[in-house]
Amino acid sequence: MIAVPGTLFVVATPIGNLGDLSPRAQQVLASVALVACEDTRRSGQLLTGPAHPRLVSLHEHNESERVEEIIALLRTGADVALVSDAGTPLISDPGFRLLAALREEDLPVSPVPGPCAAIAALSIAGLPSDRFHFEGFLPAKAVARQQRLQALSGSPHSLVFYEAVHRIDACLADLVAAFGPQRPATVCRELTKRHEAIYRGSLGEMAALRAADPGAGKGEFTLVVAGAAAAQGPGDAELERVFRLLAGELPPGRAAALAARITGAKRADAYRLASLPGPD
């Protein structure tokens, strides 16, 4: 007799405040045979009672090796939970290879929804949220990060980014260069934790807001930046997009003149965008 396969539960865990672990998540974590997690010490804090399930590590360096082990266990009829260090698994976290393998094998999966830093930040940003673009972590190297931001500068949707504390200032400077200092933004540090901080304003104001934050040197960051269409009219958005592309290769004045010619915009608007005086 072939055993009915077990289910892989994809369980969201708190991003800071442990009180955000849902009763269903607690029940699932207590009932499965195995919990696959990034850091067994960290995830072990979520498990209570003397008879908690076995924990194994699953991270970007060993995920491929763990897939067969987990599939084999599921085939015996045992249930497994997948968690990340914080938030919803697979959202800029490991787990894709495992879920792709289960899809191929047609094994059951079930979500146990809950905290997600991207959604939490978007919910309080005060920026359009009917459509948004989740970018996750930008490239760590400056040139690649700047190129990616240039490609996103004309997007009409709110943009959501994750960033580490040691790159946040460079990231904000690159956002100003790519999107302009007037683009509205919300920057969240340490969401749901004791020292949570939320900055609201324009990209150009973020450096000063961070300087006024006594805990600015610590924590994890989630950024929500308004899309081009929310910051300005459609015509202005196209002008900005073309100007930013040209400005990467040409002096600002030349880029502004060509952007105006390409889009049909007024040259004065293009020169204002470039923060340069108009032509005589």
C-alpha cells in the first residue's frame, strides 16, 4: 500500500515581534515531523514544549542537497514545515528549488500566511498600493545597482526594496541620482521591533531623516518609493525616464536637450529636471 504523501507547509514567521506568530502557525510547527529553516538556533525559539519537531538547516548553500531528503520524508506521509529567518519564505529567502521540485513531483503544499516586511511597509507607506513592483535586494555592487535603478526609474508603480544597514546610505544616494530628489518615499527600519523607525518624505530628505534617527546604524531596511506616474504626470514621467537614460552617457545639459527633442517636452521642463539653467 502506497502511503498518502505528507504536505509541505510554507509558514510565515515574525519579522520582529514574536507576538505576530499566528495560532495556526504555532499549531503547524508543533505538529509536523520536520522544520526546514535557515538557522536552526533562530527558528528553535519559535518552538515550545519538550517534544518539538526535528529542525534541519535549509539555506542558499545547501538547498539543492536538502530537496531529496525532504521529498523522501514527504513520500512516507510525514508533514514538513518550511520557514525562513523572518517573514514569508521565498520572498527574498531560500526555498524556490524545493518548491519547484515539489511542483514537478506533484506533492502537496499549503501556505500558512502571515508577516512579510514588503507588505507591512507598503501598508503604512501612504503611497499607491493597488499595483506595486517588489524588487527585493538591489545588486550589492554600485555600478550594477545604479544600472538597475536607471531601468526602474520610469516604472509607474510603487517600488519596494530591501536593503542592509551597511548599504542603505549608498542605496539612498543612488535612488536620488536615478529617480530625482523629489520622488516620495517611505523608509522603514526594524519593522515591528522595539526600535522601529519610519521615515516619510522625499528621497532628497532621507539622508537628514536618517541622521536624526539615533538607531540609524542598526537594523534591516524596507523601502517603498513612489512610481514615476505617482510622482508626476505621464508626460513628465517619460521625460524623466529618457533623461535618466541619456544622463548616464552624456553631460546633463546635452541629455536634457536630447530628452526634450525625443519626447516632445518643453526644453525648460527638461532643464529643470537636470537642475540646470535653461538655454539663453
